[in-house]
Amino acid sequence: MSTESAEPLRVQLLGVVRAWRGDTELALGSARQRALFTVLAMRANQVVSREELVDAIWGESPPGAVDSSLYTYVSRLRRALEPVRSKWTGGQMLVSAGSGYSLRLEPGLLDVREFDRLRESAQQSWDRRDAASAKEALDAALVLWRGDALTGIDGPFAALHRGRLAELHLDVLERRAEIMLESGDLTAAVDELFDLSTAYPLRETPRALLMLALHRSGRGHEALEVFRETREVLVEQLGIEPGAKLRKVHDEITAARDRVGGQPAAAPRSPIPPYPEVFVGREAELSALRTALQDVLAGRGTAVWVEGEPGVGKSALLATGLADAVDRGCEVLWHAGDEMGRRFPLSLVLASLDIDSLSPDPRRAEFATGLPGRAVEPGYPWQSEDPVLVAVDRLIGLVDRVIGFVDELCEDGPVVLVLEDLQWGDDASLLVWHRLAKATRHLPLLLVGSCRPHPRRAELDPLRTMVSMGGGELLRLEPMAEDASTELVRRLLGTEPGAELLATTDCAGGNPRYLQEIVDALVRDDAVAVFDGVADIAHDHTRYPSQPTVNTVVTRRLDHLDDTTRDALRWAALLGVEFDLSDLATVMGKQASELLPAVEEASASGVIGESGQRFAFRHTLVRRALYEAIPATVRVALHRQSAETLDTAGAHVERVAEQLLGGSVPADAWVAQWLLSHTNAVAGRSPAIAAELLARAVTDPSLRDRAREALTIRLVRLRFWLDERPAAEARSVLTTTDDPNRAAEMRLVLAYLDHCAGEGDRAAEALRLVSADPTVPDRWRARHRALLTEIAPSTVVRNDPFSRAFAEERLWEEASAQGRHRDALAHVETALAAVTGDSAHVDLELCLSEDKVFTLQNLDEMDEADRTLDCARNTVTQRGLSTGPHLPAAVHRYWLGRWDEALAELDSVVRDRPEITFHAVRQHGSIRLLHGVRALIAAHRDDSTALETHLKAADEYRQVPTAIRDDFLPMATSLAMEQLGRPDEAMRVLLPLLGDDYPRLVPRHQWLPRLARLALDLDEADIAEAALTTCHLGADREQSPARAALAAQWCRALVERDPVSLAAVAKHFGTVGRKVEQACVSEDRAVLLAAEGRTEDAHTSFYDALTVYTGLDAAWDVRRAESRLKPFGIRWRVGGRSASDGRPLDQVERRVADLVAAGWPNSDIATRLSMSRNTVQLHITRLLQKLEVDSRLGVTRRAVERYAGGFVPTT
């Protein structure tokens, strides 16, 4: 038996009808076919006759050929359930029996039957009055539900059972709430029953239970108000009076309130919620809470505000920190708000004070008997000509009485008053809390409030401000750190957790409640096993896979959201963890404005939040749960639909690519055409995504041959540039193509790959065969000959221009390695003269032009290098070449400080690759250089996200041969380490520059001054001297003083602390246009001058450096320079004016200043002014310095208006 057939079938009917074999979801086919499967699954392991199946699916109107249709559906289902079975057998899952069929399922793998079993188990436990076991069974039963039962299935059978199962689902919800009520979990019971009553307003049972829960919580008035509302709804909508159950509860509550005076006092309710069994971390918050408790015991009152998202542990923190408050002599009063309580003025605070006519405390009972009805409604007891004003006046009077009552309690001893979930607090209770917070200054009162940050209520802001400004404790609970999460898992399981288990729980995002529910679900599903004292995911738990259970636990928390909001979140989950509102509107076929209510509700509930200019799921667990709740086949269709919709709407190609990747979308005609049209654009932004898209497409059996060949060639080119070995793909093209150009290109690639793999003889032989093949186009024959000359120069002996050019290039290379740059320039110009204008050798001409640019850079002839690049571009345009000198141009632009132009050149490196030529082969392996230049620019600009992205991307590629330069990467890594405050690591990254085996043609002298500076800062004089010595080795080889000599002079000045020499170096760099080095030298010189006490000269040099840095948007260099000069009392402003430009605020700075003063965040300022966030941050940095303030808070309208005048050159 195959492995696949051995895996049991698992079926879900309580939601969208789905089926799995192991972890693989099965495609159940069309609507009728799914209906057939549903009937068989509902009656699993029973024989269902053909007549019953026809009636269940078609009812009274079957088609004429119903038997044929039924047979077709059965055959297709068998193939879906057992794809590896022989077509001559009926299979083992869906079997024929008599005149019908039977679907065989193992016990526990059909959710409907598991639901029935758990309901019966719960009833048996409740009959024994085992409330905990009964509730646990009902919880497990509810977890099985993933939407409406039999979703998407039509027919009389489905309609009948859908209604029956819905009724059973409601019954379980009611029974669960009743058990919570009877076991004393009143707060949770009120929450559950309020939601049920709201969802089913005509159903009497949840309303009767809600009345009992409110009554037993000391909220009798609210209980009677529920009865009044229920009666109004029933009379208005159904024309009937409340039923016997509701009337009985109403009469019991009324009778209890009437006879309270003659009853003995009931046992007081427990003031503090149960102490959590497991509590981890929060040491600082616990310490603050216990200090506040100690203060109130000493007679000093205070207020504490606890804020955090749902499940983060607010209640657990309070219960832990105040656990011994009663034992230490405090009266503890505690209550949590709920959504229902907002409708009743003073509901929250009166419940917390236990003020009710049934209270065992005579004072509280007496207080309650004097309370009128608190809802402003017709017939209000104190109505006058203006009943609303009278009601408000009376309510304020009640607030005063409540404050006075708390004063009386504090006279008896210290009081701890805790009001949780203030986001649900009624306005009057919030007013009481605000006044009591003020009163803590003279009362022995510890006032504690907790709330969620969402939904955010403006009424809570004054309370929060009162705490922070009044000397109280403002505790914001963030998600737990990784070590705390690990410890919580360890304690929950009682043993050490394994790596796979921790990876599963990591999706909780540090939320303790989510984490505990995930662990509980895993344990409940037998998905955890202990090996040698380590708990980890069991690899044999296919009978009870845990992920659907975990997903259901999470999605249940979204049930309170509006249907439109939940639908929008499902579409958002398809778009990814982060998404744009415009993209969401596009795929849903709506206007963005139509989605605002849904986005606001999801944001208010803490499901999503802002992430820069986009939205993002606050927990990846929630997004995954929503995503995986969509059947796999449906997901594929929705991803395909979303991709085309986004493309039609003009969305960025990356967004479309993400949709095609997200659902393994088949390569149909539209997908194939889109890939042919857009993979170059995708590759320009994300080469890895483009390569994965192409790799999936070319292996799709539905792809047409011509499209497969074109996409495979595209994949070969892309993988080649990603420094991979696309040999198999290149050979597959050779077996199918009849295009001589494509064949020649693939043969060139294969020969080069053989050469790189050490198979030089085989590569040379292949290249000779191409040269002798008359079917090969002339331009490709020239390219093959060029590569043959490259890898086997001794085989080329002809004395023609091509051979002479190659010989001169060899001489250029040797002269460059020896520092004889004038000789090198002569050799490369001779080589260019031999081949320029010859269309057959245009690839070689382009390579030689790049060699010349390299030499001119070493000679600091930057303008001539620019002209050479321009000539090369003209050649590319005139000859119609597929690519240009992008990499050397990017490096050249970097040193000139034209960084945006450099980035534009790099964007073209991967994008402009229609074919792989000899010039392209020369640049193979340069992907690390591409990422290195990008990363270095990002480091200078303090763009940590881009810096991390490119450093990680570069690490994914193998180290290239030493002939290929990737020296920018270590420099970028060094800057990254310095930014992280690790200068020792920043220095160590550059130590390979001192090695004797450093590539001869890679100029290391340009980086050595930085190594020397870092070494001197760390008192590593030996390393600084070694850097200087290495610089001199390069300088001594130069025919005439050039870049190595300048670098040596720079290093020597640093070692000898000679600012005079640095002035000459800075002047030279400025003259030739090397802005980056000019600024760095000026910065070093400013530090040396400041150390000598030459403040004015230091200011001038500092100004020179920062002028260049600001022009480059080099935010990190600005910060570094400021920090180096700060110990000498030199800052980037003098006499209240900027030392960067000596001018008042310009127009852009003034606009930025106005927006900062108005409280706008950087992201919004960037959008408003159409600039990057880095540029905004740079402007703000300059603003802080010009206005002489330390933070954004100091950028006020008054400060901006006060700033005026010119540059004052004083300290």
C-alpha cells in the first residue's frame, strides 16, 4: 500500500466542506460533487442508497440522466480521495455496497461526530456537577466550528442539516454560558451572554441567563432593564409577551429585591480574581504595583494605569501584584467593565463598590435603596420641563455621593479600587475614576485602572494624563520577549520545550493568552510528545492535526466583528501580513472609502494596525488563521483572480507577483504572458521572487511549449545573474529550441559554467565546436571566440585586431596590478583602438571601456571617466546591445556622491538582461557587488531596513572568485556594526584588507583610512600602523602619486595626528570631485583640530564635512560626525544658527517645521511633502540643531517663529 493511501481521511463539515489526507487538502470538485460527498460524510460508514442520494442532492427535480451524473460524481470523488488507486478498482474509502455507496472514515476524523461526542461528554460531566470538565468538553466542541455548517452546499439534505446543526451550536453556546454562570464565572458569563443576546435578540434563553448573571453580579437594575428591552422587542416584532422562563427569572429577581431587608447577609464575594497558575516576567511592572501597594498601606495613595492589548496579561499582572492586599489589611474592591455596562450610568463603579440592595453590607444596601433608576428614559422619576438637564444634575449628585462613599471607606483603612476594561466603562464611572485619581493625593486609596489601547476612547485620555502628570504609575504591557515566552511554554508543559514546538508557538507574537491557547490546543490534540525530557511536536499526530484547532481558537476571537469586517480581513490575509488599503479595495471590487468602517473596526479591535504607509496584521497568527481557513483550492483561485485584478488596476508588479507566488497559481495563458512581460521588472526589485515565479511556471505541465521555452530562457538568464548554475535549464532549452540565437546563448552559458566548475578542457572544446558551426550567427561566433580566448588564450594565435586587443588587455591587467596606471591606460586605449567600430567585437569593446573607467578612477581623472562611460552608453544604444556598463557606472557615481544615480544604475543591472553575452559573462558573480553598493549607501543614509535587506541578500550568494570585487560589502557591514555601537566588530570586519592574499585588482587603499581611524579610536595602534604600511605598499608601486598615495597620506596624518596634511588631501578630493572621501577627510581633520584646541578651524572643517553629508542625505555620517565633535563642545550650530549652511530656515525646512510643530509623524510628513522618510529625518535633524532643541517636542510654532537672522561664527 502506498504512503498516500495509508494516510487517514479527515473531514470538516462544520464550516466550508473540506477534506484532507494527512496534511494535503483534497479537491472535492464541483458543487454537486461536494454535495454528494457531504451526504456520504454525514452518514459515514453507512450505506446510502442511490435513491437517497438523488433525493438529498436534487430533491424533487432530478435531471433526466441523474444516474449517469451520480456515477460520474462518484468516480471523480474516488480519484480525488485515492489518486494512486488502480482505475480498475473501486478503492477503499468510497466503496460500492448493494445499490448504494459508503464513505469509510476512522473514528475521530469527522468533526460532526466529534461535536456530538463532546456534547454528550459535557452533559455527562455536568450531570456529575463536574463544571470544569463539562466546560472543557464544550470548549473543544466549539473549536470544531469554522463558520456556518455545510457552507457552500446546496440541496434539501444540506438545508435540513444546516438548520439542525446551527440549533445544536446555539444550544452548546447557551449551555456553556449556563455552566460559567453556575460555577461563579460571572464576568465571563455576562460577556458571553451579552454577545449571544445581541446576535439573537428574539431568543429568550440567552436573555434569561443574562438576567441571572447580572443579578448575581450585583447588577439587578441592569437585569430588570434587560427584561424591559426584551419585552419591547418581542411585542414589537412578534406581537407576543415574554415566555415563562423569562417571566420566572424576572419574578425571582423582583422578589429577591423586595425581601432583602429580612434576609441574612450573604457571604461576601471574593474581591480579587483567581491568582494565575502560571505567570512569567513583568518584573518591573510587578515591582511598581507592589510599591504602590506598600505606599497605600503607609497611608499614601496613588493611581496606577495599566494598558495593553487583549491577552497581554493585564488581569494576571494585577491579580499577581495585589494577591496579598487583603491579608495585609486593605479593603479590595474590584470589577471589570463590559460592553453592556456602558448603557447604564455608574454601572461599573457601583458594581465595583458592591452597591446593591442585596449587598450584605448595610451601608451599601442603604446606599442602593436611595438610588433612582439610572437610565434617562420616558417616565424618569425626576422629570420636569427639561428632563435631560434634570437627569444630568441628578447624575452629578450621584457621582458626588459615590465619591463621599469612597471617602468613608478610606476612613476605615486603606482601600484598593480596581476597575478593569475601562474602554467599556460608562461615562459617569469614568468621571468618578478621574475625580478619585485626584483624591489619591490625600486618601489612603490605591486606584487602579486597566484598558486596551483599542478601541481607543477620547474619554480615557484625561484619565491617562492624570496618572502620568500626577505622579502615578503608567504601565504599558508590551508582548513578552522571546525568553519570557519560552519560559511560559516551559511552565505550561512542565518540561523543556523543543525547537519545533517553540517555532509553532512563536506565531503568538508574545501574547500570553494566544500562547497558552496554542499550547492547550496542541496538548488537547495529542500533538506534543516528550523525548528525553524535551517536549516537541509529535510527528505521528496526523489523526488529530493541531493547526486547524489553533486557527479556530484564534478566529473565534473575531466573531464579534461585523460580517463586512471579517470578509475584508480574509481578503487582506490573501494580500499578506502587510497590505495597502488601495490593493484591498481593488481585489474586493470596492472603493477605498467603502472599506473605511471595516478598517476602523479591525483597527479598533487590535486586529490590524498601521505599518508606515500600509496596514499590517498585529499578529501573524491571526493572519495565518484567516488565510488557512480558506480552502486550498479556493485560495488558488482567489490568488489568481487577485493577481489579474491588481494588474488591470495598474498595481506594482511586486504586488501581482506576490499573489502568483502565494497560491501556487497554475501557469495559464494569462499568467505566462504576464511573466514574459514583467519578470524583468520584478527581478529589478526582487530577483529571488522572479526566479521562484519562473521556476514554478516552467515545471507546470499546463504551460504551452513555446511559452515554456521563452520562460526557461528567462530563468537561465536570471539564475545566471544570481550566481547560480542553471545548467539543467540551459540544456532543456537546447533540446527544444530551433532558434540559432537562443541555442548559441545557451551553449555560451554551458561552456562558461563548465569553465567555472574546473572543466576548462571541456569548455574549450565546446567553444571550438561553436566557432566551426556554420549555423551559428556571426555575432554569437564572435562571443564564443572571445570566451575561448578568455579561458584558453594559448589557443588563439592569429595576429588580427581581436587577438591584439586581447593581448593588450592582458598587459593592462598586469600594469594595473603593479600600480602602473599610466601604462595601463595606454594599453587599454590601444586595445580599444583595435576593435572600436567592429560590430563583431562590440562586446569586447564594452568590456575594454569598463577597464578604462577603472584606470581613470585610479588616476583620479573622474571627468574623463564620465566621458568614457558616456561613449560606452552611446555604443550600447547605437549597436542595440542588451545591457550597458551599469556596475562600473554605479561605483563611479558612488565616489562622486551621486548616489541616487548609482542606485538607478544598479536597478538596471538585473532588469536589462535580454540575453547573456560575453560582456555579461565577464560580470558573472557581481551580484554581491550590487548588494554591497546598495548596502553601503543605505548605511550612510541610516536606512537600517534597506541595509539589513541587502546584507542578508548578499549572504545568500556564494563567495565569488577573487577576481570579482565585493569590497563594498565588508565596508557596509563595518558601518552597520558601528551604528550598533560595536566599533571593535566594525574594525575586525576590515582586517582582511591587510592580508597578503587580497585580490590584486581590487583597490583596498580606499578603505584603509577607515580601518586606521577605527583602530586609533580603540587604541589599537598596531593595526593602524599596519593599515598605513599596507597603504604605502600600494603607493610605492604607483608610477606617479595617485589614489594609493593619497590614501597613504590620509592614513599617516591620522596616525601622526597631522591636520595640515589632511587639509591637502581634502582639497585634492574636492578638486577631482570625490565628494564622499572629501567629507570623510574633513570630518577627521575637524576632530584633530578640535583636539588641538583650534576651535574655529575645527568648526570650518566640520562645516565642510556636513555640507557634503547633507547634500548626500548621509544621515548616519551627520550623526557620527556630531558625536565625534561633541566632546569638544562643537555642535552643528553656532550662536543659534546652523553651521551647516549659515542661512535661516529655507522653504522646505519651514514646511517640515510647521508639520512637526503640528504633531505630524515622519511617515505622514513624507507623504504630504512627497519625499523619502530618510530625507524627512535629515531635515528634522537639522531643525533640532538650528532651533537648539533636543527633541521633536521642542519644535513648536513659537520656536520656529523666533528663529531668524544670519550665521554667527561663534561657539
